Amino acid sequence: MKKDILEKGAIVQRDRETFAIAPPIPAGLTTPKQLRAIAEISEKYGADALKLTSAQRIAIIGIKEDDLDAIWEDLSMVPSGV
């Protein structure tokens, strides 16, 4: 596991092989376009699941470490704090 994982806004999952990220969604409000993008990008990178969090965010769960940078780029976002 790389040392910069937190800088990539990622949390290691229980399997110790995959990660989760939660793209920022201010006040829990999003557009249909952004919601579709999150779903499509999650499918593109083989995410295991999407989770609605108590913090009004959508966590993308079960992604590979090597895909983290590309996912943030595809989302047109910078990594957020976890």
C-alpha cells in the first residue's frame, strides 16, 4: 500500500486489497448528470458497491489502488478528505 493513500482520499477496506472514496457532494445535493457520472465511473472501474453515507455523501466501494487517480480524474474532482 502506498504512503499517499490518504492524500488520494481513499480508505482501505476490510479485505485490505480494495479502497473506498467519497466524492464531495456539498449539502448532499447533486445533479442527475453528476449522479450518472458517479454510477458510470463506478461501473467502469469495477466498484463493488455505492453507499449513501450518513454524511450525505456517496461512497464508491471496492476499487483498486491503481485506479484511484484515474477515478478522480474521470470525476473531474480532486481527492477530498476521508
